[in-house]
Amino acid sequence: MANGTSVAVLRRAMLVTGGVRPLCALLGVSVDQLEAWLDGLPVPRAELFKAIDIVLADHDAWMAQDRRAEARALNLKPVRAARRLRA
């Protein structure tokens, strides 16, 4: 994964967990190590995957609370191109 993408994942995981120290505790690393990764050092796969799991779990929790998904699916209208095919 590109270094910029890894940093973005770590920053999002920090937001989800509540900061640097909580994320370090979940990743099992020191604050110095996390700061080095945020400064551009490569993130080891195991820690990067843990951070991705944190971000995805937060997204899944958010989606579970989104009640609009069902309403959108019920209110979908046919696409104009589909109408042309019937004609």
C-alpha cells in the first residue's frame, strides 16, 4: 500500500480510537513508533491490517445505524435508458 494511503489509514484509525495513545495500545506499539510511521516510515503489514480492521469496523457500525439504506432501495426509480429499451 502506498505510504500516503498508510498514513491516511493510521490517521483515520486515530480518529476512530480517540487519539494516538489508544491506537498505540490497540496496535501494540509505542507512541514513537506510530509517530515514525506517520512521518513516512513504512508500516509493517500486521499493524497496517489492524488499523484497517479498526477503520472498517467503525464503518460497519456506522452503516448499521444508517436507516436510509432501506428507504433508498425501496424508492429507486427506473433509469431512463431502461425505459428506452422497452420502447
